[in-house]
Amino acid sequence: MPLIQYPQDRADAALARLIAALQSTAWPADGAEQPFPTAPDTHATSFVLLEGGEAVCHVGVRRCAFAHKGQTYLAYGLSEVVTHPRFQNRGIASGVIREAARFIIARQPDLSLFTCAPEKVSFYTRGGWTADAGARLVGGTKRAPFRSDSLHLTTMLMLISEKAKRHAADFENTDIVLELGENQLW
């Protein structure tokens, strides 16, 4: 199964359609076809595993600069992680997640953070992130914030830079606000 990295600056419409079709297996559209990527302003890249002309696993990587407790940070996070139901429970997503983690670390951001369902915490912990149970990721916009706690999601965190590690306590039991666009949350 070939793994393709899909950078936003070299968009391929056919591959984008395959990714959108895969995503619809996890998040069925409400009638309108969903574009890919859904938030191009924060989309850094995607990792897509192909088999037999279809996308079977996708891990999106997003990026955003933000201010938090007097410091400015660059964050990367995972988004739109999905494996086709026929290919689940084979370790496929774990390999793609590890590739995404290597990509993120190579970019030298301050940290990586995103949210996941509580039952997925151990999966992402194996990829190098830790659960920050007291932190709440707040995406969306200033006028329309989109809170992770409203969806009962867990915030996952990987501190990468020395600055982020020095300020680790600033990420505990707090809101972490990223302006990601309307209805957007990693």
C-alpha cells in the first residue's frame, strides 16, 4: 500500500476526492459534498494510504500560531484521522500516525496538540502524545468558539520545543485557544 503525502501547495483534485470519500465513511455528509481540505488555511499536509485505487487511511496535519499566557507558540496537530472500516484493526493507522509525528517533529514547532474521543487516548499515546485531561482546546473563531469539552473530547499534547517544555504548567487545567475558523477543531 503506497503512502502519499498530500501537501496543500500541490493539490491533486483526484486524490482530494478519494480522501473526501474515505472521510464520508466516518463522517457522512449531510447532503452537500464536503471539500478537502475542509480548512485550507491551517492544513499543512496529509498522509494518505492507498489500496486498489481508494484511500484506506488518512491523517491530516494542521498548523496554527497562537498566543497563550503571554507566550507565542507554533502548534501542529492531527485532524481528520480515519481508516476505512474494511482496513481497521490491522495497525495501519498506527504506522501513518508515526509518519505524521515524524513530520511534525521535523518542522520544529513548539508543540503538537489535538483532541480525540476518550476511547482513542491509548491509541494516540502510543504515537507519542499524552492526554492533558484538564486542558480544553477551543477552536472556531472569537465570535463563535468551538470548545472540545462541549463534545466530551480529550486534549492530546506533545511538548516539543524547550520553550514549551519550560511552560508545561501553562497547558494544564486551562483553555487553549486556537483560531481555526468557524466550526473547526483539531
